[in-house]
Amino acid sequence: MAAIQDEIPGLVIHAVRQPDGRQAVSIQAQFEEFHQLNPWVLTALEQLAADYLKRGAARVGIGMLFEVLRWQYATSTATDDEFRLNNNFRSRYVRLLIERHPEWTAAFEVRALRTD
């Protein structure tokens, strides 16, 4: 049986770096700080979405991608490091995915942001 890591070619899981103790004011600022420290998260989400859509799916949910990434992180790391991926960042990541892959616009549901 293949290792989980091998099921999605090229998917690489890294240690998560958390921002320092000070809390950014807005969700957008918190997201930007997290994303700057962990650019691999976007790449991993992108690879998961591409793999899922390539298999014939017409729609994909960012929530599903988040949970798959959390699971893969938990099964791919040998540390006790908890993967803290803030659900408030879902809307930001889906917008980045669509920005990088406009052909995925119809695959994701995007709602208006309620806060910045």
C-alpha cells in the first residue's frame, strides 16, 4: 500500500510556523502574516484542488480541502506539532486559488467578505 504522501504526487507537507504572540488587527492582516510564514499551505491546497478537479469533479469546497490538508499534516509529520489552520482563512485561500487559476472560478463558491 502506498504511503499517503505518495497519493498526491508533489504534495509536500512542512512544519507550520505561527505568527509571534501579537495579534494582527484584522482577519486579512492575520491571514497575510500566516501566509507569509507558510506559503506551502497555498501550494498544498492548490495541488489538492487540482488533483480533485482532474478526477472529474465539477465543484470543490475549500472546507473539504482544509480538512484533507489537516489530515495529511497529521499523518505525515512525526512531531506533536498541531496544525493550526484558522477557518477564518478559508475565504482568503479560495480567492488566492481562483486568482492563480481563473479556470476554477465555477468550481468554488465564493461569498462576499463580511469583514476585512
